[in-house]
Amino acid sequence: MTLTRPLAVLFDLDGTLIDTIGLLLECARHTFAGRTPAPTDDEWIAGIGTPLRKQFAAYTTSDEEIEELTQRYRAFQREHHDRLTNAFPGVLDVLSELEMKGHPMGIVTSKSNEMMDRGLEWVGIMRHMKTRIGMDNAERHKPDPHPVQVALEELGYEPHEAMFLGDSPHDIASGNAAGVTSVAALWGPFTREQLEPYHPDEYLESILELPALVDRLQGAKS
């Protein structure tokens, strides 16, 4: 299928556009302090990209515990968010370039809409996003294709007209299942070796490489 309009570019948020891994690990350490079982840092990172309550379910035995930990985590996150949240270098310039070229952009994340919007506002990239799909917008979450499909529906785009850039296996699996071009971001906490088994269509070493990739995909599909 050929493209007759600019490629849509969808993004994961944490570990892709904004550097919040330190924040998320501090939140987890605070939440599980004095509790067993508790995740290691690597175990918590492995679950980033899925809903918070799903992550907690592996270390709890009841819905009440999950709710208690969720409230504790979110209170700490709200308090320390701004101190530990920054856009990755180059993100603002890249998004401005893509917008100038007419590419519609959107966020697909499993974090709460409250924290999604706070992060986007704090680092100054909210204005670039024509759709924002957080945990509250989707019935099912990554690695399911549903949130990517919801974003495409809001943009009025078909899968062959879009790409999804993310740093985690959950992002790649979601994008592949939705039928978009999946692109692995290698500046997040996951290595190329960890992402290869999920078969992304493309890899990027830096966000600065994104405009050239978008141009190439645009040309290949046109």
C-alpha cells in the first residue's frame, strides 16, 4: 500500500521521549520498602510499559494490597516527578521538525493519563501530540495492540500509514500486533539483545536519527 499523506508517528513515553527510569525505580523502592516479596530493579524495569496494577499483582495477594501499593507509589511519584523527569536530548528539536513536515504524532503509554499529561507538559512536548492514549483511554494495554489501534482511530490513519517508536518489548509487541512499523529505541533501559527476540522492524541508536528514518519510510511507502 502506498502513502498519500505524511506518515503518522506514535511514541511510547517513558524511556523513549522522557527519561524517567530513575524516577520509576525510586517510586518502586519507596513503595516496597520493608515488604517481601519485592522486585529487584531489573525486575521492575522489565515490567515498565505495562499498567502499574499489573506490575504490583506479581508481588501481592489481594486487590486491597494492589490498591494500597498503587496509592503509595503514585503519591511518591507526584511529589518527586518534576525533579526526576527530563526530555531526552534532541527530543524537542526532532518533534518540531516532524511537525513542520506535517507528520501527525501521538503518545501510546500504559501510565495513568494524569502522569502522562504532567510529563508531557513538564518537558514541553504536549503541543506536538494530536492524540494521547494513556491507561485510562484503552480497555486493554500493551503488549496488546489495542492502545495503538485506538491512537490510529483517533488520528484517522491505517496501520500501514504509521510507525510506533518504543524502548520496551511491550512496545514492539504492541506495534507488531497492530500492524504498524515497529521501531526500537535503544537509548532506554533495554538493550538491542533484549529487544531482538520481539522482531522490531527498525532500530534507532538516537532520537536524532528519527527524522531520517521517517523520510526513508515515507519514500519507501509512497
